[in-house]
Amino acid sequence: MKKNKLFVALGALGLVLGVASCNNNTSYEYALVTDVGDIDDESFNQTSWEALRDFAEENKKTYQYYRPTEDSTAARLVAIDQAVQRGAKIVVCPGYLFEDAVFDAQTKYPDVKFVLIDGTPHTADYGTYETKENTVSIIYKEEISGFLAGYAAVMDGNKSVGFCGGMTVPAVQRFGSGFVQGADYAAGELGLTDVSCRYYYAGAFQATDEATAKMKSWYTSGVETVFASGGKVYQSVAEGCNEVEGATWIGVDVDQSSVDENVLTSATKGLREAVMSALEVYNEGSWDIIGGQDYNLGLNAEFGDVAAKDYVGIPTTDEAWRFESFTLDQYNDILDAIKSGEVTISNSTTEAPVTENFEVTYESPFASAE
């Protein structure tokens, strides 16, 4: 028994030592805890960290980030503990991996504010969901971003498209469903009858040999662009894309145009905007407006008393706009059609999207059998 206790103690110590440390006794009011990667992951961690850093510097607040030593709830909780011990009054937790950690932390630290990005707090067994008054949870209408990416791809002339998701989780499914619906809607607008779409889950949020082989086969058999949705799975898609000159792929979550010159566009979530909005509400002393709320942010969405914004879409900067024929005016037109309700997009994660202009080749079931 003593030996077991020693192992537990050493394990906990290892978790603490692995978290980003500070060399002085400075108190940091604003904190971010990374999920699995670091703040240079070109995705959730980096975008959320840069938003917190920029807001804190603009408002002359102290800030720090903390990195867990491993991919576990225990390690994430230790990182949150250290952030609070170092003076954190508000902690940003980017990614659904924090759902059960924030569920525990919000009770343990009732005087600390938590911003959970891309998830809702729940117990480890998913038995209880609760967003306490000191927490705000933010998820996104990924189906809209996916729709816009699929619509733009077909409007730009791509007739053979594909979707490569990481794992069968709701956010990935909504991205994929929206992509299929957007491609189908564009095909209908253009009167096309020769559009095709393949659909596949890699089973992991990382590149795999199987996914890479499949992407190579897709591209060499005529697929022109693939939407890569799921962490580092884009590396498998990018490797397949490199097999064919002129082929492209579509990024996810953030603008990934800087990752690869072959990125056509990206289906984005307003991670930066959401973090900024939450910190703005906190900084103004208006937390009660958003505390205890679960937000599902889409187009022209309201967040507390912050002016309505578009929290989903595709990037429109000159560097990211790589379409040959799809125009910004066309993009704004489809945005208006969605906002007005003229175009409706299913967000179902149990039923595959209905298409009118082509059939989808599902190489993985749209929804898990559970």
C-alpha cells in the first residue's frame, strides 16, 4: 500500500512539473490551458492563445499559459490548479477534451471564471451535464462553415470532391454534413449532374498510413479537392493532394492557408472572436450576462452584450482567397441567403444529409452504430 501511494504521489508530481512554469512570483490574472498540443499548433491552442494574449496586452492585464504533460483529464486538472494557484481569475480552455475537466474545476473553484471552447461541461461518463454560473461554454454551428466550404468548392469548378474526417464526433459530423449539403446546393444552382462526393473517417485525429493511402487513391482517381476535418488528419490529405498537380484541399477550424499552398479555403470557427468576446464581457464586469450559458454560435450571433458577429465562415483575406472563379460577391450572397432563412442547413449527427443532385459514396458510415 505504501508503494502504491508513492507511485501516485510521484505521478502527480510529474504532472505538476510538466506544466508550463514561471520563474518568478508574478500573479497572472488571465490564463489559458492547452489541450494536447502547444501554442504553436496552428489550430485551437494557438488561435485561442493569441486572442487571449492580444486582449490582455491591449487591456494591460497579466497573462500566462499552462501546458499539461499528457493527454488526460488528470493532467488538464493539474494545469488548471496551477493556473489558479498563480492567480488566474479567468481560464480559457480550448477544445472538447476539457469538457469533464471543466465540469470538475468549475465546482472546485467557484470564484474563478472558465471559458470552455467547443464543448459543454459534463461528467466523465456523460451522465451529468452542467454549466455553472462561473462557466460559459461555446460551441459552433460547424454545419454552416462546412456548407460554405462545399458550396465555394463546387462553385469554383470542382466536380469531384471528398470529405476526410478524423473521428465520428458531432463537430466533425456537422462539418461533413454541411460540406455535402453545400456542394449539393451549388450543383443545383449551376444545373450540374456530374458532381461526385466521397466521404470517409480516418478513425483518428492524426495522419495514419491507411488514411494517407486512401487519400492518394482518391486524388489519383480524379478527386479534385478534399475537406480535411479533424486535427492532424490534414497531413494525410495534404500528402495525397501532392500526388496530383493542381489538386487542392480544404482546411478546418482556423485559416490554414499558411500551412500549404494547396489549401483552397478553410471552414472556420470564430475561435479568436469567441475568446475576445468572453474576455470583453469579463473585463467589463458583466459576467452574469453569460455565466451559466451554453452558446451555439453561428452567423450574426449574439454573445452576451457584445455586438452580433459572424462566428463561422470561410476566410476572406487576400492571402486566403484562392478561388479562380468563385467571387466575394457570390460568397456574400449565400451568406445573406443563410441568414434570411432562404437556405436551411441540417445539423443532424444521426442521419446523413439528403442530397438532390448527386449521391454520396460513404466509405465510412456517416454516424456511428452506437
